[in-house]
Amino acid sequence: MLQVPDTRHGPSPDLDERETLIAFLDYNRETVLTKLDGLPREALLQRVASSRTTLLGIVKHLIHVEERWFVAAIGGAPMRARNPDDRDAEWLVDEDETAADLATRYRVMWARSNEIARAASLDEHRRRADRPGTDLTVRWILVHMLEETARHAGHADILRELIDGPTGD
Amino acid sequence: MLLVTDRLIIPDTRGDTPADRDERETLIAFLDLYRETVLVKLDGLDGEQLSRRLLPSRTTLLGIVKHLVLVERWWLSTVIGGEPETPDDPDDPDAEWLITAADSPEPVVADYRAACAHSNELARAAGPLDARVPGPHRPDRTVRWVLIHMLGETARHAGHADILRELIDGRTGD
């Protein structure tokens, strides 16, 4: 059973644009992980609707999202190819991927993402991760990562509530 | 439960968020995207579906929109704009989540759109993003903090709407 102590604190109001975005992003990343706290593996892999969305699947997906947008789009590393037969394969959790491993991988990935975000200027242009040929600013990518992570935190809220009832921030 | 049998129609008018805007306009563009995303999740549903409770909590698709109207009024109109606070029901501070016969979907949607348009006016008139808000309610917050908070909160509720919609009729998607 995964234990995720809630160590979140609200973003400070005294930060500049980049650091405010990173602070809110960190808050939402942590929120996703706190939604996993205290659940056994079968609950973390429980589907509540017809789609593949599960609590642990959200974490695995977000690791890939961080890699695509920070490491590849902002950092310039080659984009890891998606499975052409199943572009959503990253939602499926392998048997040998434990919840603790995925939580650690997510934390390591977001620390790397933050370093990459701090090394770029927000007005610099980058190629889109999802639509080659289109330009985006680093600002756009950071704001996009915040909303995408918050939206998945919303999915996690509802999954957790359907699995065992708790609600909360 | 609402017995409105007409289906609510919300055409999907969302486009790409522009890639070359400054900080304020980027935040407003993403906020608009998510406000519209929440509404698109209601498209094609009748009153019973929009007010159907599928969770232990009071969350429903129409309740999310009613709640977000108050969130817009609190953070933008009151905290940033300095307008009077909309008082909570003293007996039930979360009363907006309950759907009553008075909550016809179309007026709720119109209310939300009007609140969002007013919010954008206030966000554009609010002065520098790193300035403290003028109102007495959250004097330590900056305009930037409030706008980014609003984006996170609206996107998270859009996530709630995603799953509720999927549970109601199987529709998924952006």
C-alpha cells in the first residue's frame, strides 16, 4: 500500500511569473500523488468508467507528458516515439511497475522538468510536442502543463471519491 | 433533480490558445479555454443528466457550473475588483452545489458566461500582475497569483466534469 504524506503548501504570492507557475504546477503534481495515499494496488488500477483512466495510469501518463513537454519540447531532447498501434499505451501500467516506483519516477521527472523550465526564457519559442511545425513559447508550455496537470488532478479526485469516498483539496 | 427534458446545446467553439501572447493574455486565453471546456461537457444532456448525482459528494455537472460562477465572483469581482462579496447561505456554505427546480440549465450557463466576461474585464484593468490586489479580502495576493489559481481551479473542475460526463453517457474527449 502506497503512503503519500501530504506535504503540500499553497504557492507563495511573492514569486515572479516563472516561479509562480512552477509552484502551482508542483502543488498539482503533489495533489495527484496524495490522491493515491493509502490505497492497495487493485484500487490504484480500478477503472471506474469505460476509458483506461486509473489513479496509477494518471501518474504514468503524466510522466510521459512531462517528458514530451519539458525534456523534448523545451529541452530539445529527441521525442520518444509513441506506440503507433496504440498511442494511449502509456495509460496501461505493467505488472512490474509498482506504485512506489511510478511515484518516484514522477517526482524525479518533475524535478528535471523544473530545472529545464528555469534554464529557458519564457518568451523563447519552441516547437510543439504534439504538432510539429507549430511554434509555441516556453510560457505557453508552462501554462499548458499547469492546466493539464490540474485537469488530471480533477480526474484523480473523482476516481478516489468513487473508490472509497474521500474528497478534499 | 431537474425535470427539464430539453437538451442543452453547447456548440464547441474552442480553438488553439494563441502562442505568442504576454503573461496576462496567455492566462486569460487558457482560462477561457477551460471555462468553455466545462460548458462543452454539458452539451446534449437533459436536466436529469445534468443534475444526476453519481458520487457521495454533491458534485453534478450543473453544480460545477453554479460553483464556478461563485468562484469567478469571489476571486475576480471581489478579490481583484473590490466589489462586494456575494454572501454564502449561513446554514449551508456549499448550497450552490445543490440543484433545485429553479436551476434551469440555460440561465446557469448564461450566468457563467456573463461572470467570465466580467472577470476578463477586471483582469485586464487590474494593473501590474505582480501588484497586490486592491480589495480587503486577500490583501497579500497578487493579481498573477489569483489568475493562475483560477486557471488551476477551473481546469481541475473540468477534470471532474470529464469523468462525470463519461459516467453519464460514455462521451470522452478534450
